[in-house]
Amino acid sequence: MNAIETVNLRVWYGNNEVIKGVDLLIPQNVCFAIMGPSGCGKSTLLRTFNRLLELNEIARVEGDVKLFGRSVYKMNAVEVRRRVGMVFQIPNPFPHMSIYDNVALGVKYNKLVKSKKELDEVVEWALKKAALWDEVKDRLKDKASQLSGGQMQRLCIARALALKPDVLLMDEPTANLDPVSASKVEELIYELKKELTIVIVTHSPAQASRVSDYVAFLYMGKLIEIGKTEEVFENPKNELTERYLTGRMG
Ligand SMILES: Nc1ncnc2c1ncn2[C@@H]1O[C@H](COP(=O)(O)OP(=O)(O)OP(=O)(O)O)[C@@H](O)[C@H]1O
């Protein structure tokens, strides 16, 4: 079964149609990249997957998004957002909260544990999964704002993982990181996709080719091409894809 499926998905902001009938299938346990030039609708598409888009009052969605075969619109929105975690372009931990609380908060809110001991275990587990534990284990009470940008982004990944999601959405997760921190996040993606499905938005073809198994090329709200990353990069079927991959598109 596919992790995510969209069926004739359309999105408008007011009268402006920005996603124009997208059908795509995202298999389980892969890293799936959505690439395309600025403004083509990548972030908008991603935000339909966990129903985050409906928090925007002027956004209107038509069509369907299925999570493991079930329409997300027939599920509880809070449950959808627990199962489909998200990491953003600018690391957004709660800066005044401790490192520990940043990870623990959602776990408590979703009542996923019964005791403090269990909570400690989940926090440790998530920080280990996000490859941050060794750097923070002796300073869990420090404020998140005291971390570096790269550490903050891994903290946000830990915060999402602590809810044990099936899918992790990453919207340009390395765009604001230095190269070393960015490659740490890319290594993490490689490890994490063994256990969950990752959908990453990137405007960098190089990053898509490094991290993803499948790739979709979006252009002006339309899905131009989709396939195994190797095949799309080696032999793009659409001229627009080729122009994008060879840097001949703005
Ligand atoms: N909150 C909003 N209100 C109105 N229009 C919006 C809103 N967010 C995005 N748009 C418009 O929708 C279109 C798609 O934007 P979106 O952010 O999804 O593209 P993107 O491919 O992720 O771009 P980028 O790579 O620059 O982040 C753009 O024309 C943008 O101006």
C-alpha cells in the first residue's frame, strides 16, 4: 500500500489556482523528493498531506489525499498531524523551552505515554534517532535557543519523531543550514527512511539526487514528471524536466 496518494488534487489561494490537478503515489519507506522552481507549489502540496493547509483561511482544497489508503479528510485532523510529522525550512523549536520539553511536549499532549519514566525513554529514543543525543544528553534542561542552527533542526526532527509518525514531511530542511549540518540531516534521512516514509521538498536537483529514491518535478502547479530518481535524472522524459535539471530554467 502507498503511504500517500493524491487524487486530482487542486488548491486555490482565493481565486489563484496553485495546484492544478495533481495525482501522485508515494510508496512506503522511501525518500520521495518534490522538486521544482520557486513558487511552483511545492510547499502548498506538502501542506495538504497533513491538513496543515486548512489552517490558512484563504486556501481551498479539492480532490483527495489518502494516507495508507484512507482519506485524510475522513480522519481526525490532530491524528493526521501526529501520523504525518513536519519539519520546516527555518528550524522552529520552542526557544524558551528546554531541549527535553521540546521533545516531550507533543508526546504528553497526545497522551502517548503513561509515566515520567516512559516519557524519558521516548525523549532519549527520539533524540538518538535524530542523531542529537550525544551532543545534548548532559544539557537536556538548557533552553533550545542555546543550540546551533543545525542542532535546532535535529531537535525539530526529534520532536516530530517522538510522536512515532508514519510519514515525515521536510520542507527544504537544509536551506538554512551550513554544509556540515546539512549533510548530517541528509545522512539522517538515509537512516530514517528504513522506518518511515520521508517526503522532502527541495529546489536543489543535487539534493534530490543525493537523498531521494523517487522524485516528482512540479512546474506551475502541475506534476510534469515522476519516477525513480535515477531514471528521471538519467533520462528525463519531459523537456521541462530536462531544462530544470540542466539549470536552463530560472
Ligand atoms: N498564504 C498564501 N497566500 C496566498 N498565496 C500564497 C500563499 N502561500 C503561497 N502562495 C502562492 O502560491 C504559489 C505556490 O507557493 P508555494 O510556497 O507552495 O511554492 P514553492 O514551490 O514551495 O515555492 P518556494 O520554493 O519559493 O518556497 C505561489 O504563487 C505563492 O505566491
